[in-house]
Amino acid sequence: MTATLTTVLQAIALTLVGVLAVGTVLVRDPLRQVVVYSLFGLALVIAFATLMAPDVAIAEVAVSSIAVPMVLLPVIYVTRGGGRG
């Protein structure tokens, strides 16, 4: 029973990763794309956790959910004219 539940959770997590990957590519607005990319990163964290790779999941949290948006959001702000100083 536990193996079946794990397999189902893995299938759901990988399906979510696939859907959000396509969504990240299809979103045209850079600000929204950063948000969808962050959700994609969180889906990868869930997938890695269900695949028993906690070290990779922790690294993925740091990179895709924290570091990349912290770099991209100020760049989007400045390039859209918000940082006229």
C-alpha cells in the first residue's frame, strides 16, 4: 500500500512539474513569468522530495524560489522604468 501511494504522489508531482514547465514557457509577461517560474521551482521541490532526494530539494528551494526571483524582480522593475533615479 505504501509503495502505491508513493507512486501516485510521484506521478502527481511530476505531472505538476510538466504543467508548470509549459506554463512558464507560455507566459509572455516577464513579471508573471517569474511568479510561474517560482511555482515551477516549488513543484520541483515536491517532486524531488517524493523521489527521496532531500539534498536536491533543499538546493532547488534556495535557487528557484529565492535566489532567481530576488535577482530578476529588481531587473524587471528597473527596465520597466520604475527605477528612474
